[in-house]
Amino acid sequence: MTGRSGIYSVRLMGAFRLLGADGNRVEVASRKAIGLIALLATGRDGERTRQFLQDKLWGSRESSQAQTSLRRELSNLRKILADEPEPLLFTEGARVRLNLPKIAFDIPVPGAANEDERPEPRGIAEFLEGLDLPGEEGFEDWLREQRALIQAQSSAWEAPGAYDPAPPLPVHLVDLTQPAPGFEGRPALAVLKFQNQTSDPALDFAAEGISEDLIDQMSRLRWLPVIARSSSFSQDLATTDAKQVGQGLGARYLVEGRLRAAAKGFQLAISTIDSENGQVIWSERFGLPDSLSNESLAPVLNGLTAVLGARIDHAEQSRAVARPSTSRDVNTLIWRGRWHLNRMSRADSRAARELFDEALAREPENPEVLVQAAWSMGWNIWAERISPEEMGVWTRLARRAMQAAPEDGRAHAVLGAAEMFQRNNAPAIRLFRRAIELNPSLPQAHAFIGSALNLAGRPDEAQGSLRTSLRLSPNDPFVFHTLGELATSYCMSGKWEEAVDLAEQSLIRRPGYWLAHLVKVNALARSGEAKASKDAALQMMEQCRGFSEADIDWLPYVDPDWNGYFKEGLRRALEGCETGTP
């Protein structure tokens, strides 16, 4: 849609664009401002109440904060448009409205400057393509409904068969054999339109909606390029083989799904395919309730996102390790570092850090390198119980990672971990919660909230977050840590049997994990199991060579009495004293 003299032009189909009254492009960088314009454009007479805009765009904030944010966004828009001859919007008390007679849209808007004109062909363009407001569920729900409405109306705007699908873009414009720019050579993922196999055509929208929601969720991983819905939904593995689909989308990994009826509710069958060789690298079935509501689907999608991210991460680590060791590009260094980190030995931890240090030396401002280097340093500090000076280096690195990747939940989580280990629990928990707003499927952030609450002496509150982390990533290589933290919370709450069970589950996965041993010893000693606690203590000393009470002192409890609590339990066990609940 081109600009016209004296009239603004707003494009809402595909990537948002605003042309000023002079025909020149007006840059609107704020996603909230774009959302605000779209909300007004779809309102009656181009008008919405302030409360409606606050609920949709800042619903996750307190009312006073939402009011301030709306005022600031409106003020910023006015500044951007200060040189325009006509105002774009008006504020009238509790209402905000667009100057519709002075605006042409690419969708039908009653009262707009071009309301009598037929919309231009939109092909496979999507309404507000690529716009995502993490944490603002009200806006996401509205956006989903608006897209469905526009798709339903499209038959009235375009005659059937009037527009043939466009041919693929020529290679000189976009080479799909090359990685997506901005993702450091990492492979792309495409979520294909899920198939409705329930025999009820009315559920077509549900199958498609689930796949669309999964695209939104996967996009929040940040480190993984995700192909837009408008492209991935145009492909079908039923008629084209995986290699061709992958080449056509420029995606290495394809996700397909099938919604089926079950004895109770529905079943969602998911498969992830490596398009280069056609192999299924992961498949699973999930039970869904009858309602298929947003509330019931949210935990399933969060868990699915976490598992998919972990599976693709593992696949890429395996590829990197299989490459010749002489390959030293930054992306290979990152994946090799991740592979070593997941081996969880001290030697591998040091090897990982060396690889991330090399990547950091090559590209010191690369957001992914900063995030991965900060994660590596954090696990190294946990494994080695490193000095406060090293903790400061970690905090500075984590802060650089967050500054380089402010929309990446992992960066917020790793900075939160650095703050937590310095006993700054309140800011740490805020950072973890922000990480979850950005990526609800980030299991580490949920686990860290549990750890922070344990360290703050609030174990009963910690258990919900820790169980959420387990639900999101039950097969994570570091799940032993989450199980150990959950065991700690039960031990601190005086629930000895549960603490022992969880500690043993942690030790099955990591026999040398000293904290799980310590919790098991304490729970047995404090429950009166003198012989069992002494045996467990001796086993701990055998498995954890080099352990001392200084390791317990290193744990950053806000109240040091908890450090004393765990030391006392260990002493009781070693002395073989029978004691009851303290």
C-alpha cells in the first residue's frame, strides 16, 4: 500500500508499516505502540477506552503502572509524529481514538480514508506478523481472535481463485540454504499446521490454533529461529517429503501434530523431524481435556516448548561434536561447549568454559555467546565453590548478557542466579519472574525461583516452582539439581520421608551430588533413623571425596542458621545419635 498526499497509510497485514502524510515512512520501534494503533484501528469508530488499552497492553502490571505506561506510549507517539501536518490520534478524557478520515488501511476500517476501496490482495500475509508481547495474555488472545476473524472474512474480500500462490522468491533475494541472519548460523524450526483427525470439522480451528500457539511459545526461546506461521502453514508433509519441505522453508527441524479424539477428551500426537535425513528425532502423545481452553492448554504448550527446545539443543550438540575438532567457528564452539557442560564432570566443565572463553574472545558482544558463557561460568562456580572475587566476574558477565539480549529469558535467569548466590534474593526473584514472562517454558527459571525461596527460608513456597520445572523438562541433564532442591525444601519443612525419596531420585541421576547426599543424611538423622543416617553419611564421604563442612558454609542462605542446621544434621548422623524432630 503506497502513501497518498495528506493521508497516513497504515499496513497491518504482514509486517507493520506506517507512512506519514507526506508518503515517507515513520519508524515506530515500540511493539506496544504498534499494538496500540492496531487495537484502535479495529475498534468502533477507531476508538477504545484507556482501560481497554491498559488491560490488553499492560495487563500484567499494577493498575497505576499500566496507566503510566499508556500515558508514556501516547506521549512517545506524539513526539514521533510531531512534524506531521495532521494528528494521528486524539485523547479525550477516558477515551483514545484515531483520526480515521486521515488514515488509509490495508484492511476494511469503516470511516477510514479508503473505506470504499477494495483491500489489496494479501496472499499469505498474516495480521501483525511477527508481533509478540511476552506476558500480555490479553493482547495475545485479542490478536488470535483478530487473525481468525480476518481469515474468516477473507472470502468476502477476495474472489475464490482470484490470486494464485506466488512462486518462490529467487535465490538472489533470499537463499534458503543459508542460516537465518541474526541467529549466528543456528538452524531454523518450522511448526507445520496441525491436522484435525477427530472426524469433527468444527475442530479444525482448534488444531490450527494449537500449532499457532506453539509457534508463539517457541519464538520466545530466542536462540532458535522459528519460521513464521504464514510460511510454515503453507507446507504439508502429507503431499511433500520432509527434505523438500525443509528446503522450501529454510528449516532443518519440522514439527508436525495430529489432534485426535480419545476416550476422555483429546490426544495430541507430536513429531519432530530432521528434514535433512527425514529421521524422527522425538515424538510424544499428550492428553488434552474436552474444553481445549487457553487455561487447559497452557501447561501442555509450556511443557512441549521446553522439551522441543531441549531435544533440538541435544541434536545440535551431537552435530557439533561429530564435526572435525579443527572446526572453530563461533557456533560450533558454543555447541561443543554445551555438550561438555552436559557431561557434568569437573574436567568437562573446565573444557566448556575454555570453549566459551574462546568464543567470547572472538565475538565479545555476541548475545548468544554472552548468555552461554555466563551459564557456563555459573555452573562452574556451583561445581567448584569458587571465591567471591570470581562471583563478581560472573555477575558482570551476566549483566552484559542481559544488556545484549534484553528479551531473552535465559539472560535474566542467569543474572538472577548470580544475584541469588550473593544473597540478593529479592532482585534475584524479580529477575527469575521476568525470565518466565519472556519465556514461560524456561525450566531453569522456575527451578531458580524454588532455589531462591529455599535460600530465603521459605521452603513451602519453593515446592510449586520446583515441580513446575520438573514438569517442563523431566529429562533435562540437570534435573538432578531440581530434584535436590525439592528434596531440600521438604527437609527444611520437616517432611523427612518425601525428602529422602527426592534425594534418592537425585542421586540415581547424579550419584556424586553432595547436596542430595547431605539432605538425605539430614532427613534420616532428624527422623530418628540413626543407623540409616550414619550409613548414608559414610556413603556420602565415599562418593564425595574432598567434601567438608566448608561446602555447607558456602551455600548462600540468607539466614546462616540454615547452614548450621544442615551441619548439625550431618554431625548427628556421623555420631550415630538418635534424635527426633527438632
